[in-house]
Amino acid sequence: MDEAGLSYSMAGENLAMGQMSVFHAHWGLMNSKGHRENIMQPRFTHAAVGLAYNEEDSPFYTINFITPL
């Protein structure tokens, strides 16, 4: 976010690797105390999601949370 020049008052990120579907990735994040706290944080106003594959063709999911200035 800093490299992209985004200005924010609050930011967070969740990562999930190796799950073979979005459902399983989300289930895993929601069943992790710290990740769930990010997802449920009422002060975050925006979210962006991403999906990429590593060299072994395993999915890598991201959710970035931000509250702009």
C-alpha cells in the first residue's frame, strides 16, 4: 500500500495459502482469531481481494483492508 502511494489511517492484510477453493480459504480465515478480527474490524472501510498461483500451481489468496485518510 505504501509502495502504491496510498494514504490511509488504518490498514491490514489476511493471507491464505494452499486451500483449493475460495470457500476453504475463507473458512480457514474465519476460524483463525486474528484473521477473523481483521475481517470483522468495523473501522476498515474498504477491502480488496486477490488470487495468484505460486510455482507449484498452488493458490495464494489475499484480502487487504484499508481506511483511507
